[in-house]
Amino acid sequence: MSDEVTPPPAIEVQNLVKSYAGVPAVSDVSFTVQRGEIIGFLGPNGAGKSTTMRILTGFLPATSGVVNLCGVPVATEPDAIKHLIGYMPENNPLPEDMRVSEYLHYRGRLKEIPRRKLNDRLEEVLELCDLKRVRHRIIGKLSKGFRQRVGIAEAVLAEPPVIIMDEPTIGLDPHQILIVRDLIASLRGRMTVLISSHILPEIEVTCDRVIIINQGRIVATGTPNELRREILGHTAYQLEIAGEIAALSALLSQIEPTLVITKQGETDAGGFRTLHLTTESDEPLGEELLRVLTNDSRFRLRGLARERPTLEDVFLAATRRTWEMVDTPSKS
Amino acid sequence: MGNGRHAFKILTIFNLARVFSFITHVKHFFTILSHEIRMLLVSPSTYIAAVLFLSVMGFFFTSMLDYYSTAAQETTPAVFFFQYFCVPVLFMVPLLTMKSIAEERRLGTLETLLTTPVSTVEVVLGKFFAAYFLYMALWACTGGLFYILYRFDARFIDIGPLVGGYIFIAISGLMFVAIGIFASSLSRNQAVAGIISFTLLFGLIVGLSVLANVTLLQNEVMKPVKTAVGYAQVFHHLADFSHGVVDTRQVLFYVSGTVLALIFSIFTVEVKLLHS
């Protein structure tokens, strides 16, 4: 009974290793994804994202390690795995000379959707992916955005518990990215989605959790906020202030001992200058800062903002960290 | 007693599961088969191949009629006509099969196909039978030529060699198409696959008949090789079939060749996945 209360996680990867002819592409990767989560898989080119995803689908065998999808081992039960996943590979390959509805119908048959339900399900998916207008068009003649949506429609067609998409938004314009993002977000809670991407804001908006991978290793994992804290290790504020800056430091350390000025801008015509402050504390200090500085007659405060480092900063810092880690032993 | 019944129950459930999985496999096979036939029927290259095939065969047929009209012949038209089978085989089979696996691999659709609940076996068999279906459909069209001849003068039609010739085409076609599929699984480039398939078929049909007359094989030491080559004479098989002799050894030769070529295609597809 207790097994039914806690179903196995959607994706469970332990010590996954994959090497091509002795060259490691993925080395010792472990992570777990709970059901209903949307996970972003980030990494520079050649980091091992696609390889990991292909291993998850059972398309490529791993060199060593364990991969379980919904408690089913990929290595020994590839047939069962194929019923659990919807997969959209990199570059979204589609047959050029089929119509959209024909293709989805064929796929539905292969994915063992019962014939009675297939037509209803097709209508649903076409609606979900906004493909009704192009259902009778030849896939080879569709624009990239539509092709991408056909790929996503194909992946979600059989309502599998796990959906794996390799760069679903690559090459799309901002408007199309928005549509695809909404589409992925609409799957939240119903299906587990693993997407890889280079486009960081994209991942940040859509995903519950991010896994950053570089050189075949996991560099960081967590929610975007956790990652900011973990990788960058500080919170930053930005002040626009006029007054005796020299006296400010003492005041700041009264508020929070670790709060220091890291950067000062030029004074503008009104006597204001921009200051960057950082602190190791996780507590929100904005209100306190505002209260202290406005009550103090020596300072005139014009602006206060908490700086939000983008995922881009985190990503760059995290990948830089691995390169340092990898490079150091090779030099010694 | 109870134990035995229990064991029986387990056995039934086990068998039911196997039967069920077999049925889903067969279903997938037919889904892929009908899809492949449909794709072949909407592809222009199929019609180009069909037109070329029928014009070549029509040309042979008219020149044969010409020949018969000048002097009485010992053999019936059917025997004469089927002797030219290798010309269309060498060009048609590569044209029909070169696209099948090579194109899917080049586009990357093989990856999406194999991540649905289908196995490589179903994919390869589906493609094979689709190509075979089309190959036979084209040969069936040549029946029209004989129908014209029959309406013209029924004396020319000798039913034995005619049926024997078509049986030969049907059985040898299995192996030729399987070789084409195998060639297509070797490369991601259609043209390369086509040339490989042409070369293999040429070696099998023409090469072996040339090899049988090589003086080296007349040597006593080479006798086993000579016997083996002697069994694999496609033209001899045709002659036997045309005379109404259906030799099971020859049927076995084509069937086992087909199975072997298909097994090699399946292995090639899987091995290429492992090393992709």
C-alpha cells in the first residue's frame, strides 16, 4: 500500500556514464525528477544534453549507470519505456511529404492509441497546439514555428507521463517562443517535461527546476532562485543616492554586517550617484535600507532596487566553474 | 489438483500476454506497411520508375513479337519474355528500395520512429513488404501484355511457362527486394544505397553466372565451390520455373536469402544506432 502512496519519481538517473569510443560525453550524472515537474536542461554545445536525453528515451544505450522512468528501468525494458515517453529530438525531424493530420494519425496508431479515441485525441492536440488551420497542409511546406508545434503535438499525442524535448524553441521568433512556452506550461502538473535549451530566460520562465550540465557533468541543480544564491553566493542592491558617501559604509554595516559597497558610479548633475551593494545575507533588506536612508538627513535617496541576476549570470558562472575544475587537474 | 489448476492458470495468462504482444506487433507491422505503401504511391519517383519499367518491358515484348512474326520459334513467348527479367530487376529494385531506410536516417525520422513503441524488426519488415508489394504490382502490369497477345492469338499462350515465370518473379523478387532494403540500411545517402544495391544484384544475377564458367573452378580442388556456385544460378532457376519445375531447393535458396538479407538489415539499423 505504501508504494502506491509514494509513486516512483518520473525520472531517476544514477551515475550515468556514456562514452563514444573512449571519449566521455556524459560522466557520472545523477538527478531525479518528480512527477508533474517541468525541468530545464541547460548547457553549452557539446555538454551532453542530447546524449543524456537520448539515453533517457532508450534510443541510445548507456555505457554504465541506471536510468529509471516511473520506476521502469530503461536498459532492460525498452518496450515499456516507449509507452512512457513522448520525445522530440533536436532539429525536430519530420517527414516532408505528409499532411499534418495524416502524420499525427500515423503516429497515434504507432503509439497504440485505440482507434475509437484517436480522432478525439487528434482534435484535442490540434487545438492545444493551435494547428487546426494547417491540419491539411504538407509538413514540408510549413513554417518553422508550425513544424515545431507539429513536433510538440506528436510528443504529447499519446499523453505519456514523461515528455522529453530537445531544444523545442530553437530558431523560433519571439512570438512563436511565447506560444511554445505557454504550450509547455499548460502541461504542468499533468506530465513531467524535460526540455533542453540555450535560451535562458525561456527556461527561467517555464521551468520549475534547472539542471546545468557542462562537459558531461552536472554543475548545478535547483530552482532559478536557489541557483542564484548557490552559484553567485550574494544578493545585490542598487541605490541612487546623493550625500556623503563616505559615511554610508558605517551606516550600512549597522543594518547588516556583510553589506558592502562594491561599485560606485559617477555623480550626475543632481548630485546623485549609483551605488551597487552586495550582501551574503538572504534576508530581504530593501525595506530596512529604505527606512534608514530616508530617515537620515545626510542622504537623499532617489531609487532603490534589488538586483536580480539573470539565469544567464548563473549559467556563465556555473559553466566557468566547471571549466576551472576540469582545467586545473590537467595543468598539474 | 489445486496446484495443477493454478499452474494452468498462470500458463494461460502467460500465453495470453504473449498472444497479446504478438497481436500488437502485427498491428504495428500493418500500420507501417500501409503507411509505407501510401508514401510510395504518392511519391513521383514511383511513377517514373513504373513508366520506365513498363516502357522497357513493352519494348522487349514488341521486339519479341517482331521476332516471332518472322519465323516459327521452339520456345513459347513467355519463356522468351522472362529471360529479360534481369534488366528491370537491376534498375527497378534499387529505385524502389534505395529511399526506404536511407532517407529516414538522413532526415532523422528514424529516431522518432524508433522511440515510439515499434521495434526495428517491424520497421524493416514493413518497408520490405511495401517495396515488394509495389514490385509485384509493377510485374502484374506486364500481365496486360500477355492479355493483348491472348486476344490476338490464343495459340501463343502456353499457360505453364507463363505461370511458372510469374512464380519465379514472385519468389526471386523476395530476395532481390530484401537485398535492396539491406543496401538502403547501409548508407544515409540514397544514391550510394542505390549503387550498392545495383552492384549486389548484378553480382548475384550476372556475376555468379559468369563465375560458373571461370576455368579456375574447373579444377578438381574447387569442386565444392563449383557446386555451390552451380546452385546459385538465377538464370537456371528461371529456366526450371519456366518449364514448370518448382524445385524446393531453389525456393529455399531465395527464401533463406531473403531472411538473411532482412536479418542483416535489422542488425545494420541497430548497430548504426549503437554507434550513432
